[in-house]
Amino acid sequence: MVAEADEDRIAEAVEAGKDDVVVPPSLVDDGPRQGEQSLVLRLRDMSVPQRIKLALRGNREARVHLIRDTNAVIRRLVLRNPRVTEDELLAVAKTRTADDELLRMIADNRDWTKSYQIRHALVTNPKTPITMALKLMPSLMDRDVRRIAKSKNVPVTIASQAKRMVLRRPGGS
């Protein structure tokens, strides 16, 4: 088992390009794969330093699997991968079982919250910290705020704030 301080040290070395961790190039490069062992099985057999490197440098397929890794540090590092896409972030923001720490990281990043879809997904995800969701809600369109006000799938605090916003906005009833 690798200590969290060691995981952070490994992540810094990988980001700086000064690590000696070896991962299969096919999991870093995007491209067609043939006749390879299942990625899930390969990830299961990898050490923590290898999964850290893959989280920071891996291709889309590896990131998709690593964002659900049992190790919270690995999940966080996937979001630090420079190749992470808006679609991947949106998938995390929509996932009802997503780690609230990942949702907080997405909500805290201004570049990522420029996307309306990501803001909407964060507000409607019950796992998003309430303060983050409340902060993002005023940027949503009226029709979405009205839906949230009626929704049973969001926390009560979010729904009641949406109701207040609907009543305050012109034409609200």
C-alpha cells in the first residue's frame, strides 16, 4: 500500500516528467488496439505508481476506467490529466454515484464551469456540495430553474432556492 504523501510525490514526479514508472504505451497513446488483454484486468494488476502515471498521462479509455478507481487519489489525478475532455467532465458531473470531491474540483474550475451543460449537471447532481450548486444556479436558464424547482431528484435546499428564484424573476408565478 502506498501512503497518500507518496502518491502526491509520485504524481509530482510524473507531471514533471522525472519518474521511472513504466506503463504500456498503448494505454497512453490514443489509437486502435487489437488482441490486448482487457483493460480492466490490466489496471487491476498495475501498481499504484503505474495507475498514478496512467491517471495523469493515460488515454481516454484508461481515464474512463480510472475515474472509478477505488483509490480517491487516482480519481482526483484523472481530472489533472491535460487531455481530459469536456465530455468526460460532463459524464462525471452527471453521475449520481460520483465522488463529491470530484464534483467539487469540477465546480471550482472556472474553465470547466464555462460549459452550461456542466453547470446544469452539477446543480442537478444530488452529490454536488450544496454551496457549490447554489453558487452555480443563478447562471442557469429560466426553464431549467423551473424544472429544478419541481424536481424530486435534487436536494430540498436546491429545489426551494429554485422556487424562490422563479418567484423573483419577471413572469414568475
